[in-house]
Amino acid sequence: MKILLLHSDYIEYEVKKKTRFAEPFEGKGERVEEALVVFVSVEKGDTEETALRAVEEIKDVAGKVNADRIVLYPYAHLSSDLADAETAVNLLKFMESELSDEFEVHRSPFGWYKAFKISCKGHPLSELSREIRGEDIELTQALRDEEKAKSYWYILTPEKELVELNKFDFSRYENLKKFVDYEIAKRRAADRVPPHVELMKRLEIADYEEASDSGHMRYYPNGRLIKSLLEMFVTEKCIEYGAMEVETPIMYDRSHPTLRKYLERFPARQYIIKGDKRDFFLRFAACFGQFLMNAQTTVTYKHLPLRMYELTRYSFRKEQRGELVGLRRLRAFTMPDMHTMARDIDEAKEEFYNQYRLSVEVLEEIGLEPEDYEVAIRITRDFYDENRDFIHSIAEILNKPILIEMWDRRFFYFVLKFEFNFVDALDKASALSTVQIDVENAERYGITYIDSDGSEKHPLILHCSASGAIERVIYALLEKAHLSVDKDRLPMLPVWLSPTQVRIIPIAERHLEKAIEIARKLNEYRIRADVDDREETTAKKVRDAATNWVPYIAVIGDREIEEEILTVTIREESTIERQKRVKMTVEELIERVKSETEGKPYKPLPMHFLLSRRPSMR
């Protein structure tokens, strides 16, 4: 936003002719005596936050020149990068409202050609200019509505009772109480560094990238392996469920009429980038590309429900700085995104129920059990009243109490949404899986299907991420591992996600050849096995393997070679006080690891199988 501030004896303007952007106005103009006249150009990317900073500048100058009257005068000629007319008018009205508590404010009409005369006082502070830079971020109408939304909170019990929060007994539900407190407070910023940040660095999974924008991470070989396996797994589950996999662009025309309307309805902050002739926004979900594709697809009732899936690497949201910490909340993230066209509300509810169960299954197979997360349902009161039995049936699936947030009116494009929320060591909650029933966007995008009677109808659309963002899944697994220490369990990742699943430790140089032979055999069976061939003591090697959360540590010495066995430390069965060591053959070890990873995707070791050949990534 650019403003020119003139302390004036008077300004007099006459309205001549309106443009196609003109706001309603009656009258010929006005003359205002003894005023601080503020010529304003509202630019692309300006938000209410930008306008507030401009208001503070205006108040500061008005105080210095002792002005009691302010004239806000829209003036496009200060900038070549103007916002659209609707945004400009809204922000000018917002500034008028913010200033009117302290000043007599006059605002000349937007979008009219005007003749004006002005007499500037000519003292040192009478002519000043300011540039108030907004971030390349846009607050959508949905975000503004969300900040003003009135929420009514309840607990839905497994017995299908809807209980007000102050009447629910939380004594047996400590984690649910933490989640409820977090939701009510709406304090997203982190006060301390959560434990997973130290873990992601120490395990060489991920780290901050100082050369990039905040919330953009670097992933080391271990992290890329874990991410890739999760991406493969969730993608396979969605395709198994019946989704068609597609790929769509990561940026879209900001002025596209259909997309522009959807932006306003989506509660996300946007990245804006400038092209040669147009401005673009980076997607914050796969909706844009998939909906445009659906609008051009010929669909009949026989094809429904029709599911489309994309793994978006990456989606982008310009989250606030104080909220960005580790892998919990990012500005660039990988989102498995599935959209389902449903024929009517009955089919939409059936899909919602099935995708709820799919999300439970996906998280469980990843390594996050129902006791690891809390359920929230966001719903409009009308939809709840009309579908009470259906909503109550959801509580039966996990047989645990659910937080209900209810609105008197619909703020967004959906009438019903569930989230699975992980509560971390700092009592902060983060959404994982989610499904929403969208009642707006089929019509907005022109998405239709041909019904059995030959008529053209708009479907309902379900938005589903069966796991939530992949990075946030890693965060949840690391935080869960940290919390397991309080239960006298050793922290670890699920075996199928562990970068090294088996580490072979030769006691002496003469045992190295056998250790390499065993490791190669394990890798042939698609088990990630490496060999610690460094010139360190056996005790040091075992400690390092434990520090790296290796699930199976197999030591081999003279006796092991003679008896054709391995001495194996099993991390999952060990505690902080006691290591579980067993004797087993190579074949028994293979069978055990294969049984733990059955049905999961596989990738080979992310680095050389000899530790002496590996660089330190930090």
C-alpha cells in the first residue's frame, strides 16, 4: 500500500463520471477544511494487517501536525500494482472504520473520476509519503470469518450423548482435555521447541533450511526414505480404496474467476508469485487442479462415487511465523489429497463414514493407534439436527468421546468435517487425517453428472486426506516415540519406516567378512541391513545403534560363527533398564522382520551399507 499524506488548508473535490469499478455514491462532492488528506493506492497482497499498519502511520502523522480531520482519497496513480476493486474498497472502508474512533473521517468514493483542488500548508511535515508493504499473502474471507466465528463446544460420548463441555467428566480422558483446552484457547504459536525437533536433527531426518523461506525444510537420506515410504503407502491405500491417481499444476492464475471465488472460501494464507503478465498463487491443496479436471470430465450416475487422488509434493500455505516449528506446521508440505464426487447426501454420508474408517486403518498401519489422537467434528447446527443419528454413529467406530464444534451458520464450503488430532509433548494439537463434505464447489466449478433420468445435476464433493500431511505424520511418530519414554519404553520408529532395520556388528576384524555376507543376504530379502565396520569398540557400536533407534542389533563373534546364530538385541521388547537379547538364526531374523513389514512398501538402504563409507549429514 502506498499513501501520500498532505496537511492541507482544504481539499475540494467534484465527482464527474463513474468507472465500471465505481462504488455506489450520491452527491456531487464535498469540501473539507483543515484536514490531513491521505491519497491511498491499495496494492496486490495488501490485507487488513497492511491496512492497520497504514492506519498507525496516519495516526502518527496526524498527531504530529495536530489534525483532527482525515480525508481518505483513493488514488490509483501512486502504484502500477493495484489490488482488485473489491479488495481496495473493503480495505478503504476498514481504514475509515479504524480511524473514526479518534478522528472526523471523510472518504471520497472509489471508482469515480473526480476533479479536485487542494491547498497544502507547506510546513516541513505537510508533505509525506509512506510505503506499507504487505507480505505476499492474502487473507481469505474464510480466514476472516473463522476469526469472528462463534463456536459452540460439546463432547459426543460413545453412548451417543451430546454433553456440554462444563458438564463432561474429563478425569479419565487427560489427552482429550489437553486437546479441548488447546482448541478453545486457539494459541497455535509454540512457546518452546517441541522434542521432535531435536530428534529429527539427531536422527538425520530433517533440518531447517536457512537459505529458504521459513517453513521449508531439507530432508537428509534418512528423512527422504521415511517420507518416500509414507508417500507410497498412503498412495497405495487410496488407490486400493478406488481412487484414480492424477497430477496437476502447483500454481494457478490469481484472477481466474472460478478460482478467485474458491480462494475466498478456503481458510488458508496464500503464497503469491508474479509471472510475466499475470499473478499466480501456489496451491495449498489439490482441489484447484482436480476440480478443473472434473469440470471437463463426462460423468454419469453409474460412475459415482468417483474418486480422484493426488500426492501433492508440494502444497503451500503462508502460515504465521510464530506457528512454524519443526515438522508440526510448515509452509511447504506433502499432502495426500483425495476428492470424491457423490450423487447425493446419502451417498456422501456413506463415503464420509467409509473414509473415516479408511483413515483409522491408514494411521494404524503407519504406527499411530486410536489412543494416540483425539477426534474433532466440525459441523453446522442445521446439518447436525438433520443428521443426528448419522453423526452419533461415528462415535461408535472408535468407542471414545469426540469433541464437537458446532456453528449456527456455515462459514466455509463444508457442512461437516472430521479431524484426527495428535497432541504432542507440549500439549499442542495438530490435525492428521480429515474428511469434509463440500456443498459449494461443484456448482462453483461447473462440475456435473448425468442422473438416471437424464437430468444434469451437481454432485456433492468429499475432501479427504487419509493421513494428513506426510511431514506431520513424521512429527507425530517422533513425538509419540518421545512420549513412550515416560512409559519405560525405548523410543523407536515402526520397523518398516526405520532407515536401518538390522545392524550387524562384528566383534573383531576377523568377523567382518561374515557380517558383510549376512547383511547382503538380508538385503536380498528386502531388509535394510548395514554393517558397523568402524574402528570402534563393540560397546560403542551397540550404543550408537541404540542411539539411532535401530530395531534389531545383531552382534557376531567367534561363538556366533561357530554356532551359526546371531546375538540380537530387540529394541521393541527392551526397556530403559533392561535390554532384550535373544539367540536366533539368520533365517529366524529374516522371518521376524518380514512379518513386521508385511504389506508395507520397501526401499533399499538410503546410504552405503558400510558405516565407514557414510558421511555425517550434520
